[in-house]
Amino acid sequence: MQKPSLPKGTRDFGPIQMARRNYILDVIKATFQLFGYQQIETPAMENLSTLTGKYGDEGDQLLFKILNSGDFLKEVAPDDLSKGSVANLNKLSEKGLRYDLTVPFARYVAMNRNELSFPFKRYQIQPVWRADRPQKGRYREFYQCDADVVGTDSLLCEAEIIGMVRQVFAKLGLTQYSIKINNRKILTGIAQAIGADGKEGPLCVAIDKLDKIGWGKVQEELQQRGFENASLARLEPLVSLKEGVSTRIEVLREFLKNSPTGIQGLQELEVVFGLLEQMGSNLNHVDFDPMLARGLSYYTGAIFEVKVHGVSIGSVSGGGRYDNLTGVFGLPGVPGVGFSFGVDRLYDVLEELELFPTDHLEGTQLLLAHFDQAGFDYALKCLPILRDAGIRTELYPEVCKLKKQLEYAAKKQLSFVGICGDQEIATQTLAVKALASGTQESLTLNSLIAKLQAAV
């Protein structure tokens, strides 16, 4: 008999895990809706022509391709086989699983441009797939929770992203975290200021590894990429900047004074911080990090990355401005900005920090148990009354020993059991047993409903 197994990088989610995931998703959804975002969904699969070329060479290699249905080799001639899989890909596969939610969203906007009202604020919570090497906090199938705005270049959108992250984390009980923010224009300006104009690409690829390999190794990589020692010497002060948003802004204003592009990026961040202050907010948890570099193939302005302190998981959220993404689908000139929560990583963080609240994770509130058929029939009449009052109630479906029913309730970690016996039938009550304490009391249905409603 074949032993069942899962593909590497995927997971099953049982009732407890699903309750916890739904807790996270409910918090995120409520926050997105509070800020005026509307929900959409796109197909799990997209045409490969939609996906390829949007994530860089490395991203293209991580796309899961879907073999054409039917005889997928029918377009491949014997001579073609010697050319390898890459040369024959377009003959074998026309579709792929979505790598993220941003590119499908850009495709959606381009296809529905005449029906949408701009600025268009959407959120999307769906799984994505990447043929990556599985490791802790990194899966081949995982959920993303995206919120994007297209059709406006207002920097209010960036300020509200910071506000949404803060609101979600506050509701989840996360207090030790950093919202790292930078601007792609600042990175361009840094390259110009250190005498490496036009080389911000390789510069950013290297400095993106600072947290993982340290400044020494980053210097070695930059030297291998052709950066001169003089450029590295100019860059080094930025690697160890003193903390504090205002302090770093002043340092960068002097550092970038000869780069109009860099100064523009710095001014954009100052506008974002000013908008937060005008909304009565502060810069707590905001970390202006001029070394933050991500999404280089599509971000054009602000860049975000959110990390929780004191956990083994990497970033749990990120995003940025991508003013030209819809242009690849024939809709140029539509600015956009967005970010994404990694719900699977948030799950691991809350689990590691033991922050899941048990009161949100309970399923059934009450199990109706019985001694015999008469008790079962009485419970049947109580069941709709309890459910109509919003009490999540189960009736044990078989007439059997009460011990078996109590064991069932204990295994499901239920809080209360309502026992239906001859005395309860006669008095129109329930013997309500609290499993945690073992105490028992006789309650009318109305009293029981009030008790359980107050406990929620």
C-alpha cells in the first residue's frame, strides 16, 4: 500500500490551523476594508506570456509551468528534443501558476480599464506558487494578502500603507517590529554619489544581502562586480548610520546634494512622513533605511519591508511603488503602489510568540449530550433555539453512553456540554457542565444563551 505524502513545500491545515489562519485573515480583511479597498480574485493559472519577464531571470525560473492538456508532446518533433526543455517550453506549456498577485492584478486592470473607477483600490487574498527550495518560513504554496492602489501618484497611499501595517499588527498583538522604508530614487542617487552612476542594479543586489552576510562580504561582492575602492569608501558611512528618521534624512540630504534624482526620492519620503504627522500619527516603528533594496525590476519609488523582532522568520510584509507595471499590458501611464502580507509567515510569527488568542479559535461553544432517545429528542428541540441565538451548537448524533460524548467534547476542547436527561426534560432546562472546571449548573435556555453570549 502506498504511503500518502505531500509535495515538498506544501502543508495541510487542520481545524486549529484554519481557525488561526482565519483569525489573521479576518484582521487583515477588516483593515483593508476600513481603508476603502475592494476585494477581487483572479485565476490560479495565467498565460505564461502574462507571467514571464516580470520577475527577472531568477523569478522566471521559479514559475510552475503547466503542461498543455491532452498530448502535450504533439508539437514537439524528434529533432526538437535535442534542443532541451527551454527551447521547447512554448510547445509544451502555455500556462503557469501565478507567482504573485501583483502581475495578475496589473493584467486585470488593463483588461477592465473601462469598467474601473480610478483611483482603484483593491485587495486580494489568494494562494501563489513558487518552485523555490523549501525551508523554514518559505513554502512552495503560500497565501499573499495584497492591497494596491492604481491610478494616482499621491503619496497619501504610501502613508496609508504604513497605517494599515500598524493597525493589523496592533490587532494581532505584535508590538516589536520595524516598517523599513526607502525609495528607489534614493538608491539611484547613492550610486551617483559614490561615482557608480548607472550601476544601481548590481549595487542594490549586493547591499540587499547586508543583513545576511554583513558589510565585509558585501564589499567583496561589489569589488567582484567592478566597484572601485573609492566608491566603497564613500558608501561605507551609510551602512552604519545612526538610528532616527530625522538624523538619517539630514545625512542623506548632504550625501545626495549633487543628485537631483536622489533628492527627489528623499523629498518624497519626507512628504510621506509629513502626511503621517498630519493624520495625528507618529513615526514609531518606521525605520528609514537607505540600504533597503528589493523589487528592483519593477519598483520605481517607495520600497517597504516589514520585519518582526525577536523571531526566526524573515520579512512578513513588503511592497512599493511601481508606476509602470500596467504598461507591459498596453496600459501605460497608470501609477500604482501596493504591499502584501505573507499570511503563512505571520502565522509562524504568532505561533512562535504564542500570540494566538484562544477565545478566537474556539469552534463549537456547546455540545448537547443525552442519556437516551428521549434526551436526544429533547435536545433536537433545543438545538434550533440555541443556533438562532448565535450559539455555535452541536448535538451528538448517536444515542450512546454519556462518557463517550464527554470524551468527544474534551478531545475537541469544547468549553461546555449541555446534558439532556429526564429531570432536564421535566424542568425545561439543561445541566450545563463546564469542562475546564468540572462544575455543573442547571440553566434555562435563556439563561444559558445569555451566559454564552457574554463569554464571547
